[in-house]
Amino acid sequence: MKKIKLLSLLSLMLFAFVSCDETEEPGEFDNWQVRNTMYIDSIAEVARANADGSWKVFPATGLDENREWGNEYYVYCQVLQAGDGVGHPAYTDSVAVNYSGRLIPSNSYSKGYLFDASYSGEELNPLFDVPAKMVLSGTVNGFSTAVQRMVAGKTKSSGDIWRVYIPSNLAYGSNKYSGIPAYSALVFEINLVAFSPAGTPLF
């Protein structure tokens, strides 16, 4: 009889524990790969529909542009400001860019966790922000793919500003990197300020 009571008590405790566990908030990165894939698929649908005319879709650098690829092989770019310059950076060029990089929206970060930025303010201000300088070939595939399609401006503040959605496999893929979880799609806001061939001063 005592054994039956003890088993009943243990069953009740286990049920209570499971019930409490089921009501807890889901973890920040639970089902992260699936959530990121679904997010990029939803962005791809909007970008391809291009209802407001502000979207551009590009296959990753090196892929055949005449062939259809899965959503994970494209970058999806929303034009926030159209630059007034001409010409595009080459893969081997140095670029000066203002940028911010976020993860997809999550429980604690409605805009997505900000993992990096070249400026400290809440919003990009191309007139006053000091751009970061980098060699384009040293960035992730999705970032370099987008920037190679952008134009700088005739003035510091009149270059392209794009919001760029990059699938995880065009970023860090299955690897964790500097606080970025594996399988993370990345969302960049990028302002191309200037570019120049490797070894040539940017300014």
C-alpha cells in the first residue's frame, strides 16, 4: 500500500513538473534553424512579389543567374534609399560602409538582436556617421553579394541604403560565430559610402 501511495505521489510530482515546464516561455533560440528557414522563406515571398517596387533579389556570387535556386541561395534586398552614383564595387575592392547587423526577431528582441554596427546611434545617419572600411572579399557571401550590386553616392550621404536579408548558409551556416548562433539568418542595414580597387585609398 505504501509503495502504491509513493508511486502515486511521484506521478503527481512528475505531472506538476511537466505542466509547469509546458507553460514556460520558449527559449530564445529554440527551433532556431527551423525558425530562421521559415523567416527567410517569408521574406523571399514578399521580395519576389515586390508589391511596392522596393525589392531586389540576387543569387549568391558565383551561382548561375539563369538557373533557379532554393530560397537559401539568394539575398533579399529592400531599397530604403536609392543612391545617385554610378558603378558597383568588385569582390576584391575595399569599401566604406555604414552598417548594422541583427538576428531575426525573437522573444527578447522585437527588432532582432543587434550583434554588430559601425555606428552607435539608434538609427543610421549617413551624413554624420563614420563608415567602417573593409575588403569586401573578407565578408560573408551574402553581404558581399549585396554590396557588389549597390552604388555609392556623389556625396557622403547619397549612396544606396539597403536592408539585406541573408540566409544562414550565405552567412556562418552551421557554425557559431562571435555570439551569433548556428543557422542564423542575418539582417543588415547597409549604406555604401565609397569603394576603390584593392591597394587604392578610399578617400
